[in-house]
Amino acid sequence: MLPIYGKIAMLLMFLIIIPGAGVAIYFGSVKKNESKMVASIVMTIVPCIPLAIMLITAANQKSGNEIETQIKSLGGTLVSVQKVKSNETPFIPVPKTFGEHYKIQYKLSGQIRVAWFRSEKALIQSPEPVFEEKWILQ
């Protein structure tokens, strides 16, 4: 799940971009004032830069949070998380890139075990992905 600050950043970006685009179109098409149109585009893009950085950070944190939560729910402790290529995992191959793949080592009952995780790339997915398999625990 996307962290709350990622959801807030996404909402703020929409609240800035939609009126900003409307103002730019108004000045460009209706008023034929190119300098005001460019200024409104710049004033729309500039505040979106830090919001985009926050959104990217939240997306990267999403997978880490899900991995940590799953291992803790098993009663294990995280040893290492390694991003791997999809062909290096036991997941069934899919025709297109689905997301990122991770090899996770965790400690449970004094033994080091391996888990595999496939995360989604999209922040918002509708409809839900058809690939049910997200975790392989060994």
C-alpha cells in the first residue's frame, strides 16, 4: 500500500495540474497571450517537482514496507533484500514486465530461509492485476 504522504502528494499534484492546465489553455487559446500562458505552465510545473520526488520515494518505499510486514507476520526477522531479474525467480514468466522482483532472506526459528516477492509497478491499479501470485515462501 502506498504510504500516506504518497497519497497526499498525488492528490496535491492533481489539484495543481488540473487548474494550471486550464489557466494555460485559457491564456493560450482565449486571450492569445503567450507570455502569460508560459508563465502559468512554469507556475504549474515548479510546485509539482518536489511532489513528484515525494511520489517516487513513496512508490519505492511501498515494496519495502510490504516485504517487512509479510516477514514480521510470519514471526521472522529480515536478513537481506535483493532486487533480482524476473528470470532468476521461481515465478511463472509473464509476457510483459509486471513489476520488480526480490529475493528475501529471513530468519525464522533459527534458520535462514528464502522468500520471493513480486511487486506491482503501478501506484493505482484498476482493475486489480490478474497475476495473483505475489509471494513464494520457502
